[in-house]
Amino acid sequence: MARDPVDTALETYRAKRRFGETKEPQGGAANGAAGSRYLIQKHDATRLHYDFRLELNGVLLSWAVAKGPSYRTGDKRLAVRTEDHPLEYGDFEGTIPKGNYGGGTVMLWDTGHWRPVGDPEEGLKKGKLAFILEGERLHGHWALVRMRPRPKEKRENWLLLKEKDEYANTEEDLLKDNLTSVVSGRKMEDIARGADIWESSRKTAALPAFTEPALATLVEAPPQGKNWAFEIKYDGYRALIAADGKAVRIYTRSGLDWTEKFAGIAEAVAKLNLRGALLDSEIVVVDKAGRTDFGALVAALEDQKTPLSCFVFDLLAEAGEDWRGKPLGDRQARLQELLGKPARNAPVQLSEVFTGDGAKLLATACAHQLEGILAKRVDRPYRAGRHQEWLKIKCGHAQEFIVIGFAASDKHRPFASLAMALREGDTLRYAGRVGSGYSEETLVQLAAWRDAHKAKAPPCEVPAPMRRGVTWVTPELVAQVEFGGWTPDGHIRHGRFQGLREDKPVAEVVPEMPKPSKPPKPDLSGHRLTHPDRVLYPEAGITKAEVAEYLAAAAPHMFPYMKDRFISFVRTPDGIEGQKFFQRHLSAGFGPDWIGAEDTNPKGKSETYVYAAKPSALLDAAQMGVLEFHLWGSRRDAVEKPDRIVFDLDPDPSVEFSAVKEAALRLRAVLDALGLQSLPLLTGGKGVHVVVPIQRQQEWPAVKAFAAALSARIAADAPEKFTDTMSKAKRTGKIFIDHFRNERGSTAIAPYSPRARASAAVAWPVSWAGLEHVEAADAMTIP
């Protein structure tokens, strides 16, 4: 009986491996389906190299590329032909145990498909294999060329070459710009620390270490769409639980070990006999009505008598395997398998997941006087920090505040109310008083703390009427407060004390203002979108399809600003970590909704610029990899007469955003005195644009001179804070008032435009009142 050709091709591969010690795949017979898979595995073995693999005839043809691929056409990268590998090998990312062939860390650096140019088998025989790559990172025409062998040389040396095409590039450094896995988003050191190890028998899983938790962003209303799942929001302490058999550690959201405080929960988790698990959860006290109560939880931790409950909602690791890179839906399914269906009164419960109409769930939660709901993207990995893949929608107002003072009581109580503050940048802002919600025991305990922590003066500016009768203290205590809303001057309205937050540091206590809810996902049918799953923002995990969905939703709001204006673009076809193009002219592929129009400047020079004919033009731009839209300051029917003035407040990196907001308000006051209305725009970068709409009466030279003169006046009034010159040396520690956008042909970022920045921020217009509550210029992001 004839041997399978795949078995023959894999003889060398199998001979080099000890399959009793490593579980690298041995590889089987071909499944009969012709494939075209391509991949590169970054491999830190004896020497760091890149394993370049092409699927052909049921195996992966393999070359070890010492210096990795390059988009520069002049670079000739040595590629040593190695043994063919089984197809299953192309799915691995992790570590091969030391002492085995190829021992070391392996990362999936690129994946995709390849198309041969000509007959690939004939190319292999003749020593030139030409092909086209369609990967996440590599694209276009490439070639492998066999070198003439030297005398007695055993290895087969080839050269990996980039051929000339639209992807060839002399600027981009592929390897330095792409340090993470296209599958998991991890770096090599992250993979090396993980436990994806091909070995025949795993050792006992260790107790997982604390990791920074994911945090939800407060929004006004639940999102819509099939990719969202919902949970009840609990009013308790966030807890990350590490468990391996009887060994259990419980950490707060900031990494404090509170295992002893939550001893009952730790004992209950130990009985589950989990193996190397890391769980994300909330520990609460549930009242008779089924509601969670933070105040009751604080009291329970004091008396150690009231039973606690733990609601588990996420799985970060299990049996040595890191689950953070997997979609939430997969993590929740595995969590259900691990916990099963606990008894109704069991201390450890699985948090229930709801699908469907989030607005109805929120209404039900609020009707039952619950705190609110959470919305999470089921198709996304677990990401530490605050982002918009996890959202929270509250039934009322509740958040943490910093205690800065105690107001005296005239009713023989230890104190009447607490003076509160919030952090904004490096400073504190007074936030009002809270006078209810204190038990007699709490009043006595807090008064004793006050007497030991008195301060001579408040740590921030406090209105004079609010200073009378107040004993100031060092800003160390964090209190959770339920309240009815905010007064116009940003103070607490109808506040009620709920308890102290021992798990949250003072530095994290900032205003929680709900972000505007995003519209439902639009229908993209009828619009061509290639490579929809290409990740354009690696850090945020946002794909080309999601950018297109955002632009489709933003188009009705964005187009009125764009209408009849010439537009410049920033294009990033391969994402923000790839090559960027600044484009002012029309090119092939933009579709019929983008129009080229000739413009002749006052000196008689003519150029053809581009403008959008209708809102759907934004979807054509998404297909072309456009992320940023920059607008001229005048419209096409009167190019020489601008209809707006833009002042760009651009801070030095050392300047806090609170100072930028103060500068914007200062500029607004000057403009108001001149009878000019203005509007703030968050740039999505570091600063704020103050935009002044004007009648189309003056021409560019006059507008340019006015903007320069006003900027110079403000800089002269406060030279320690502002500069109106471009000199980098003169901008240290200051805000640059950039008035140079006010001349013919200059542009400014369009409202609602995405920015080509790691956070996936967007430029966002706000009201002057709203600006006071914004934490950063890049606060708004693509959802």
C-alpha cells in the first residue's frame, strides 16, 4: 500500500521531536481539501527568528527568517528552509519546553492566505517561488529565491524579498511597529509568562496572580445590538478571586489582599475545588427584598455576623490557561461549566446573563430599586482598565467622594455633614456637603477619625459660605454617596452617605459623568467593505467593520459640518500601527459620493481638491482606510471668505487637562466681550478647539490677522501659562494657542471624526457646561 504523501513529507519533522515529552502535533493525513493558509510565527528559541509558513499539499512549507520580513524592496532577508510542518502547527502560540527541539516562546505574528503566481511546485523546483500575501500584517507581492549552495553546505538557503507594488514602503519598520500577537494581542514576554505549553503532562496549576480588572464606562442608556449581553449591577465590593484547590486569595480592585475580611467567601470557593482559576466577581449583602446594599455590606464587615454573597461574572484563568484573550461568551460558558447551578442560598453564585432588550431590563431593575445594569460585548476579550466594551447604566446617582471636612452640628451630634471633593487632574475640586445616611455608630467613628486628622485649611478652593463652621481634615477617606443629581455649579444635590470605600484609593476618585449613548448599529448592506475583520486599533481591538459602523451612525451628525467644504484625509489601510497617508486629492477607489473640484488660489495656481456629496460618502471613506477627516475653514461657494475661526489650545505634555479647560473658558470670556459666540470641541488628542462661527464677510488675510492678534493678547496677559508661537522650546509647561489654522487651505479636525490614535478617540463637540465635567480631550471613543 502506498504511503500517504503527507506522512512522507513529515518524516524529518517527526524524527526531530520526542512526542513522549512534548505534545506538538504529529500531524495526520491530508483531509483532501486544498488550502492556501499563510502564517508567520515569531520564535524565540536558541536565536530569535520568524518562521515563515505556506500551506501546500497538506503540509506547511517552512523557512526560518533570521531578521524577519521587510516591506523595503531592497532588503534581502535570509530564509533557511526547514522541515515541513503539519497544518495543526499553525494554530499554536505558547511555549515549547526547554530541552526539546525548538524549545522556547512562539507567537502567531501574522496569519492569512497566499496565492501563488504561477505553478508553486515548479517554482520550488526552479528556486523562485512568487506569491501574493493577504495577511493581517503582510500584503502584496513577495518572492522566495533559492541561493546557489556553497561547497559542502547542507542547509537550503533562500532569500525572502518584497517586490515592488503599492504596499512596498521604505519608511515602515514592520518588526518594531508590530510587537504583539495577531490572535491574542500578547507580547512575547506575556506569552512566556503564560501556560500555553506543549508538554505531555502539566504540573499542578499555581495560584494565579492578581491582575488589573476591567472597568465599565458610565453611559446614559443601554446599547442596542446582538453583540451585547446584560447583567444586574451589584452594590458591593469588586473582588478578584484566585483559587487552586483549598488555596484561595481574594483581592480588591486595587490589589489589596482581603482574604481574611471575606473569610466566609474564601471557604466557600475552596469547596469548589477549582484548579488554577482567577474569577472576577462582586461581594455583596443581599437584603430580604433581593437587593444589594453597600451600607449593609460595610456594617457586615464590622460585625462579621451577616452572611455575605459572591456573584461571579467572569473567568480570567483556569488550569494554567489564560482566558482573557477569549470572547466573553466563551468565558461565560466555561464559567457555567465550572460552577454549575449552585443552590439558591449558596454563598457563591453565578451572575445571571440577559440578552435582548437592555432598556426593558433597565426599567425592570429600576422598578425593583436596584442600582442599575451592566452591558458587555460578548465578542470581545477581557481588557483591563476602563473602556467602552463594558458599560454601566445606573437607575440613580451614586459614586465615591473624598472627605475634606466636617461641618459642626447645632443639634448635639458629633457633626452635621461631611464636606466632599473630587479629583480633577492633580488638584481637588469642592463638590458640596452630605448630611444624611449616618448611623449613630458611624457618627462617633468618623468624629474620632476627624479629631486625629485635622488640617489647618481645606485642600482645595471652597466657596466662602461653605467654609463657616467646618473642621478641615487631610484628604484620605473615600466615601460612597447616593445623590439626586448635580447642581449647576457641580455640587451634590440631596446626598446620602452609604459607607466608606476602603478598597478605592483617593487618586481614583474622579467625577463620573455618563457619556452619551451611541446609536444602534447601522445596516452596512449595499456598501463594499473588504477585510472587515482587520484590526485598525490594536490596543482597543476595533476592526475596520466597527469603524465603518461608527461612521455610518455618525454621518447624519457629521455631514452638516462637512457639506460643501474641501476635506483632507488621514488614511491608515493597515491600521494605526501601519503606514499613514495624508491625502488632499481624489484617488481611485473613493466611489461616486466623493467629488473632485478645481480650486484656483489668489496667485492663480489651480489644484483639484475633494469634497463629500452626501453622508454615505463616509462609508466609501471607511473602505479606503480613512480614519481622520480635516475640514477647510470656508465653503466651496465662497472659498476666500471663511465662516469660522478656530483656536487650537494645544498643551505641553506636562500641562493637566484642567488647565486646558480653564484656558478655553478664559478665551470664551474674551470672545464674549467682543460679541462673538464660541463652542468647544474635544479634539480627541490632548487639547480643545474653541470654534467661533462668523458671517462670511471678511477674507482670509483679515481673519488670520484677527486670530493672531487675539492669541498674542492672551499670551501677553499670562505669559507663564500661554504662548502663541510654534517654537517647541517656548512651549514647555505652557498651552500653545495655535491660531495658524486660520488661513486659506489650512484645516481642522471635523467634529465626530475618529482619530488615528491608540485609544480610538473621536473629536467630539460639547457644550460649555458639559466641558466642565469632561476628564480628558480623548474622553470619547469609538464604541
